[in-house]
Amino acid sequence: MRLHRPTSLGYLPEDTGRGITRLSGLEGLARSLLMGTVPLIALDRLGSKAVVSQAFAVAAVLTLVITLNLGRLEQRVARRFVMTFGILSLFGAAMLFIVDSVPTFVVAVGLRSTAASTFSVLVTLYVMDFIGKSELTRLESNRLVLTGLGWLIGPSLGLWLANNVDTSAPFLLSAFLSICLLAYYWRLRFEKYNVISEAKSTVGNPLKNVSRFFGQKYMRVAYVIVFIRAIFWVALFVFAPIYVVEAGLADWVAGALLSGVAGLLLAAPLTRRLADRWGTRAVINRGFLIVAASMIVLAFIGEARPVGIVFWMTAAIGASMIDVVGNIPFMRMVKPRERVAMATVFSTWREMSALMSPLLAALILGVGLPFAAFFLLIAFLATGAGVFAMRLPRRL
């Protein structure tokens, strides 16, 4: 007998939403510890931005295959075990980053992306299954605040540990926090409720799911929004630390930049109020325009300079606005019976952006253009996404 999952937290203990929020915050801290150190390690081990781009692209392809099949895995294996697989992938990534080897580095990047994708898919499913549509913006806002706290601390702490304790220290701490994350997830015991463990959505062939997803107008719009937003974030987290070093600044400035960017998520309640007043569509549009304008200025600055960090930050302000409400169009418009199948396709924005952003950078460098052309390309994509977002209903 197939049971329908509830659509309200009324079926679960009142603190379930808070449990999801805390889980996201802890995952954010465990993963963000790696963000400041990994790009610099990549540059040191691989030798150039072009090779770094290629390594991240290869890892993204591997992760994409896994993400598209998460729906099938979720249908055959209890969700708690799929989440366990994702969290252990983060643990494995942290440990492999310690090994000074190019092949293990690529595998570690892939595992880190797999962990992020798996966690994102399953948390999205939990939220859609148990949070009422009227509460989505509030929960997403609260969840991003706690996630932002983790990312505010993580990058700077990771670089400080690497520079002042040991190069392996941030990875060991991330591995430890991954185990804590797994223990807390199992403590929450989401699946002790039969309505969770027995409910299943229809999941078909991954390629058919892709066709079905992009055959729906609003699903296409929802995907473009998160995909282009993510292309910018990948560019920031991969190339901004390198930009800082090339500008002649100390490594700790790179960590401070990433932490400062993450701290912008603490303004999520303000973005939520703007969305309540102007509508989700308008906030998304404004966010993309801010990203585009900032990237244009960064391109005209040209070679890496300290003043460019200001415009990395302003672009991040626009992107963080989109973060708060960017998932709402998908969550509100996906059909309940297609949640698992469509969520696995929707969540490929992470892998596709991790693939496309470094590939675009590698292409720019490969044809002999200055790296500033990459910033102009991001500005063009952000402008297009902002216009495309206007296809959403006015009062989403």
C-alpha cells in the first residue's frame, strides 16, 4: 500500500523544522571548512587556473551521473541510508584532500560535490513533504541564516588552521564534523514515522525525468534561476581566493572574503520581507541585475587588484538574495507525485554549474582571451536569467 506524504508539519513534532535547520547549519560548517583551502591547494598541486578548471569539470561530470540516479536510489533504499551515503561522502572527501596526489584530489572534489548534492536533494524532499507552501519562505530564510553562520565561520577557520596548526587540520576537523552531522541526523529519526518511510513518489528513467522536467515551462524557469546563480557561486569559490592571492594579498584575506560572503546569508530575513512585499519574482530579478552590474565592473578593472574584492562582495549580495528565494519557484510548482523524480533533475544545477563554470573559464583562457572576459560572460548570463525570471507568476 502506498501512502501519501503529508504536506504540513502538523503531522510531525513541532521542532522538525528546527531540526532540518540545524542539520543544514552543521552541514554548512563541515563543508565550508574546505572552501578556503581547496582552491589554493588546487592551484599549488595543479599549477594553473586552466588545469584547476579541468579538474573541477571532471569531478562535476562524475557527480552529475550520481545525482541523476538519486531518485532511483531513494526508491530502492531507505532515505536515511541515502543521506548516510551523502554524509560519508563528505567525510571521505575531507580525508582524501590530505593526500598529496592529483588523482585523489579529483576524487575528493567529486566526493565533496556528491555529498553536497545528496544532502541538497534529500533536504529539499523533506522540506517539500512536511512544510506547507505558505511556510516555505520562512523556513528557507531561517535555514539559510543558520547555514550562513556555518559558512561565516568555516572558510576563515579552515585557512587559519591550515596556516597556524597544520595543513591537514581543516580537513580533519571537517571529517569530525561530518561524523557529528551523521550522528545528529540519525538522532532526529525522521523515518520513525511510517508516513515518511513508506511514502514514495513516482520515479522513472533518469533521461525521461530530464525530458519531463524541461517539458514544463515553470520548471525550466526554476532551473535557469538556480543554475545561473550557481555558476556565479562556483566562480566565486574557485576563482575569488586565487584572485585575492594574485592581487598580492595574504591568504587569510581569501578566507575573510569567503566568510564575509557567507555572512550575507544572515540578511535572509530582510530578503524574505522584501519577497513578501515585492514578490519572489522581483527579488530574483533584482538579485541577478546586481550580480551582472558587479561582474561588469570587475571585468573593466582587468588584472586582479585589491579594489576588485569590493565587487566580488557586491555580486555576492545579489546572489545571496537569490539564494533565499531561488528554490521557492520549484518547491511551489512541482507536482506532489513527481517530487522525487523532479527534485533529482532540479538538483543537477549544482553539478552542471560546477561543470560549466570552470569549462567556460578554461574556454576563455584556451582561446587566449584575458580572464576578465569570464566576468563579462557571467554578467551576460545573469542578465539573461534575470529577464527569464520575469516569466514566473507575478505573485509567486
